[in-house]
Amino acid sequence: MKKVLGCFGYVFLLLILTGAAVFGVYAYRKYMPTKELADRDSLYAAEQSDGILIYLNYERQEAEGRLIDGRVYLPLSWVNDNLNERFYHDSREKLLLYALPDRIEKSGADALDETGGLLFVEDGENTWLSLAYTAQHTDIRMKSFLEDGYPRVYIENTKDSYTAATVSRDTPVRVRGGVKSPIITTAAEDTDVVVLESFENWSEVVTADGFIGYLPLKRLREVRNEEPVSTFEEPVYTHMALEDKIILAWHQVTLTEANAYASELLGKTKGVNVISPTWFALRGNEGDYVSYAERSYVEKMHGMGIQVWALADNFGHDFSADVDVEEILSRTSVREKLIRNLVNEAESLGIDGINLDFENLPASAGKHYIEFIREMSVSCREKGLILSIDNYVPASYNDFYNIREQGIVADYVILMGYDEHYAGGEAGSVSSIGYVRKALKDALEEIPKERIICGVPFYTRLWTEKGEKVTSETAGIAAAKQWIARHNVNMEWDEECGQYYGSVGSEDSLTELWQEEERSLALKMNAIKEADIAGVAGWKLGMDSEEIWDSLQWD
């Protein structure tokens, strides 16, 4: 019996030992760190043989750069979208331009950067920009890793503080948090890492040798916040501005003879200190224009204490249909010609400023238009001319006009706070108070208040609806009042629109009017005063009436 028990005990002990061994193997496999190396090819290989991965603020980008003659080049489109929109490539004339406040850097295809490499490289439809030249004009911090077979560049453009730490001892850095995750690299003792995120036991870090992965939180010491250091000097844009609040009146001029009526038209106004005659009309697509400007007009206005901001436009003339603004502005030589001639004529006639009014542009013209404004601002700054830009009220469909950049480089951005409902569209107010308030609010989110002028209409539209057909007729303030009196229209104040509304007719033919007059304009002017912007502008002289001008005063 004792032998049986002894045998049983031996078997039991053997089972315990076997179980312990199995458990030990299981525990080892489950909890002991793996020494498996990560497949770097799957993590860090570029798609092209000469490609280089781009990380922006430690986030990998879909776009890749290129290594050309051992130097890093970035896709220009990616640079424009993510780092600096002011690099401008003229694909037709093979040029790269960068506009600064006082000069324009213009480089040909053989231009070199400070490292001796090409400034830019054209490759079919793609343009590649030197990282060195990008950094010369952009507030970025960068570090490239080119020698380990997995070329990549880390670029930072945030001004936010970040977390750094020091590695306490040589530590494997893994693809994911966990000891069974493969090893990407080893963080050496006493090297610094950037801590992207920390969890209960693991931290995601960027190592000194340029890999992103996870290491145990306990292997980090001297965890600290650090501020990014930058030696970059942002260009300083100076602006010319009137000391007083602006009351601008546009004067439509389509013939030189119309200049003679300026004094008469101003006779019923009050407080106007800037007049903007529509003097320069683009003609053809080679940078030419028709000018209706006269020195005598300028001298007369100056004698009345009024500045002259000559307007250049691309519409409204019998030859305007042939003008293709994108064709004009997409060529550097044509832009230069147009700017040179406009600025020289303005200077020779004693004109105080240039007002650009380019309308109905396609989105594809946006980058060329804003480059034109940048370049125009350089010349205007040099000659002491005030540059103002007319704009639709901000909306997603016209954001390519880029009013934020306009507000940086130009002296004034003028909102055309009208045509809320326009000829050819559905009937409604030309300029409701809500429309104007929203325009001001949206513009102030993009532009400093001291550079905003808000335009208001001196006109309304008489809308006629016959069945499903809607037509409209423009009427100035006085003409609208005459129409109301002639048709004995009962006008009622519409609180939501901030205008008097009236209609006449029947269900078969109805004519409606949202009236612009003293009360509606005073309401708009109050909104403009509350926004404390630089000025108000009215379109146009001849459609106003004497009684509305008290509503447009700043005091």
C-alpha cells in the first residue's frame, strides 16, 4: 500500500512540475519581450525609388518628396497648401516667384538655392521646391534622415509647446505599445525624444534617429514641456491709411466726357473724402487697358480735399467680353506689364490709389489673381499709392479670392455688401441688414478691422414675376421713390430685412420692391460703426439722393 501511495505521489508531483513547466512556457511566451525586428520596408519605404516621406508636425503626409542630387525637394502644391501659399510657379514662362513686401524674387529654371541645388524642378505636371528655399521664406523647423535607407523629413510649423523627455537606458522602441510588438529601433541611453502621447504604461515618441514608436513610460526621465525655438523673421507689410474714417463714392465713368460731371454729382453728397472713378478697363489679354483718366479731374478733387482711387475692372464695357482674366494673370510678363502701366499712369496723374474690381473670376484663376495683388502691392508701396480691392461678401464658393491674404498685402479690402439677390436670380432684397452683418462678421474673422471698408448700394431692384419668369430692373434711390409714388404702393417696414417692402399687381404679374433709403442705410451704417471698420463706400454716384447722406456719416 505504501508503494502505491508513493507511486501516486510521484505521479502527482510530476504532474505539478509538468504543469508548472507548461505555465512557465506560456507565461514566457505571453509576457517576455519579443526581440523580433519590425519590417521597416512596410513602415518607412517611399513609393518611388527617389522618394522621401514627409511628416508634418509628426503626422505622415500622403504626398511624398523627392531626393534630387542628394537634396530634399517638396511638391510645390503641398507646400502651398500646408506651409506657405506665397510660392508662385509660372508654368508657362518657367518661373518661380516669391513676393515680399518690398520686392519680388523671380527665379528661372537654372536658379540655385543656398545649398547649390536647383531652386525648383519641373517634372511633367509636377513642380518640386527645394526644402532649403522653402525654409528661407517659411517659419518651419525641419530635420532630415537620409542615411539609413529610409529617407524621411520631419517638418514642424506649429508654435505650440511640446513634451520632451530623456531615455534612462537603452530601450527598444516598438511599433505599438506592448512587449510583443516588433522593434523599430533602439532609443539610446541619455538621448532625447519627443513625446507625442502617453498612456498608462507606454509613450509614443519620436526618437533621435527619426523613428516613431512606443517605449515603456518608466524608461523616460526628465519629462518636460519645451517651447519651439525659431529664428525666422516674418516679413513686415506696411500699409497706407487715411487718418479719418473713409466715406468713398464710386463714380462710374465709361467715357472721358463723364469726368466733367464729377463736381455736380458730388454736390449733393456729404462727407465724401475718397472718390473712385472707373477709369481703367482691361482690353484684350496682353495686359492692355483703356484709360479714361484725366489730370484735371484729379486736381479738382484734390482741391475739394478728396482723394482719387482710380478703379481698374474687367467688365462693363463693349470690349469686356473678350477679356480673359486668367489668361492675363497667369503669365508673369503680362502681369508685370499691366502693373507697370497702371502704377506709372497713376503716379504721373497724381492719383492717390488704385482700386481693383475684378469680378466673375473662375476658381482656377484664384492663385494668379492673388499673386497679381501681391505684386501690385509691391509697386504701390514703392510709389506711395493706396491699394484697395473690391470683393464679394465672403462665402465658401468665392474663397479663392483669398481675402485673408488680401488683408495682409493690400491697404484696404472693400466688401461689396449688395447683390444679395441679383439680376437673373430670384426676387429678394439687394442688401438686407442680415446680409451686411454677416459679411462684416465673416470678414472680421479674416482681416483686421482697420483695413475693411463696407460697400452699400444706392440702388434697388424692381422685381417682376409673371408666372415662373422673374425679371428685374435697377432703380436708384430717387427713381425708386418716384415709382412708389407713381403706383401708390403701400410700403411696410420689414424688420428682418431692415428695409421697406411693397408690391403692386396681381397673381399673374407682380412687381416687388425692397427699398433702399435713409432708414435702411442708417441701419447698415450703424452695423458698420459697431464693427468699427475703416470706412463705408457707396455704389454709385448718380443713383444716390441728397437725403441719404446724413445716414452715412461717422459722427
